[in-house]
Amino acid sequence: MSTNSPATPAATHADDILRLVDPAGTLNEQAAAGMLDVTDELVRALYRDMVLGRRFDQEAYSLQRQGELGLWLMSLGQEAAQAGSIRALRADDRVFPSYREHVAALCRGISPAELLSQWRGASHGSWDPERYHFHIYSLVLATQTLHAVGYAMGVRYDAGDSVVFTYFGDGASSQGDANEALNWAAVTSAPIVFFCQNNGWAISTPASKQYAGPLSERAKGFGLDAVSVDGNDVLAVYAATQRMVERVRTGGAPGFIEAHTYRMSGHSTSDDPGRYRDSAELARWEAHDPVERVRLLLTARGWADEDYFAAVASDAEELAAQTRQECRAIAEPSLSDTFRNTLCEETEALRREREGFETFEESFL
């Protein structure tokens, strides 16, 4: 259950971090026995989720470089943290993401076009949160944590048994909103689990300059039940999330999962990580690649052959082609919609302004 991560974030001891599969693809059967029923079907499904999520992310990155997207925030290296966590939830558990949860979004059935519309500047968020039980992306750091707590309080008042699940990063943990959300969740016993993808960097600020102790310990100080997990081990993430969510569902204290992972690319397409971290650090983490880890496990156990891996790779390329096609087909928004969407209902004053604008616009035709 320990890990020897090459750059474990500040003050977290290796023995305190849950791990079920090591970077060589070896399953710790003794540790897994009491936590998770590890089946070939489960491992293959999680592998496929991660491969498709990575390929989508790579394609979106390329589209941004081609000028098709204004910006893109990559999820490369964090596939296990997202696939393992989202697949451990029930379909009606409500998710509040930040802005990098592309793998989780795909697992919930959100389409490439819906995911890319915001980054193409065509909408503020183009999927229906009620349909997917997955809120639109929040670009303001940690704001979604407070939204999630409020929603969780509503679930409790409605006597529902769904659990609210919110993603955020180590950088967002330094925001006041995140700490207020942790405190208010504990005080109100809200049915919520906070999932921190600790990728070691808040843009260019390393974890060592953000905080002096483990984030999971900070959460315990607020009164939450907290655990640390190897975020590059999809089975450990799945097991930890499943146990935490079910404990919260049955009336336990709010939960907090700190998943230690690594952002293998820049913070976004406007960021150059080579300016603040060295290649040796990246190389160390590449040896802990979450996708390769599962491929090695599947191969060693005889749970998948080359035909299976080829089929998954083919599905990934189909998704990439679909992503390109859907991205370029996203319609540009009408400026008239700005008037309609300023308020929930268009007022008479806004209607007159919109009609005046439309008349002015038509004069150029």
C-alpha cells in the first residue's frame, strides 16, 4: 500500500499513500483483497477510458495549435485519477468539475462538441448538467467547491441518497473558497466528497511553496474523513473513491481524497513548463505513466492480448476523428444571443436594444 513516487508532494509519507498496482504493473493482491474485487472486465474498461481520454486530450491540444480552439487545459498524466474516481460513482451522483476533467466528462457521456464549445468561444458551457449529473466547467479557482457544498446541502434537505463529488487541484486548495467549502461541508455534514488532483504544480508554483503539510491532513483538521492515494494507480483511486463515497452515502462525515499525480504537460496551451521545471523531473514521472501501468498489468495477467490493445487504439483514433469533425462544425454564436442571455428573461429594454443592434447589423448586408 505504499508508493515510491519520484516527487511525492510536500511532507506526505510514502507509507500513508494507498497503492494497489506499482509502476511495473504488479498488483498487490493482499492490499487489494480487502478493498476491491479486481476483475479483468474492470481493468480493461478502465484502461479503455484512459486511452480514449488521453487521445481526446491530445487531439484537442492539436486543434488549439491549429487555431481551432482559443485555449486548452491538458489532462495528460491525470487519466487514472479521473477515470478511477468517476467510474466509482453512481450515475446520479452529482459532479462539480474544475476545468481539466476531460476524461471524467467523457466517461459521463459528454460529447467532444459539448466539451470543446467553451474553448472555441461558442458558449459558456454547452452541456446540460441535469442530463449528465455533471456541472459545467468552472474556470475560477475553487469556486465549484462552494457550489458543490450548496448542492450537497440541498440533497440532504431533500433526504436523497446521492453523493456530490467535486474535483479541484492543489493550487485551488490555497484559495479561500476551497477552505470555506471544506469547513462548511463539515459543519453541515453535507454528503460530499472532495477529490484533489494534486499534480504538484499550481501553474509554475511547486507544491513545496504552497503548503508545508499534506492536504489530506488539512482536511482532517476541518473535520473531514481524508485519505491519500497514488493518483497514477487507477485501481487504488477506484477503490478509495468507492469506499469513501459509500461511507458518505450511508451518513458518514464528508470525505476528502488527495490523489498524488503529475501534470505531464503545461498548465495550458499558453504555458511553457520548460521555464520552471527540469526534464529530469518529467522523466521520473513518465516512468509512472498511469496508462502504461494498466497495460502492463493486463499483459502480465493475461487479461488482454494485442488484438484487444489494437481495438482500443482504433477506437481512440475514431474518437480523435470525431473530435476534429465536431469541433469544426461548432456554430459561431450570434451576438444577438448576448442580449437574450444577459438575464433569465429578456426585458423590454433589452429587447429594444437587441432589435436596434439587429437592424444595425442588417444594414451591412
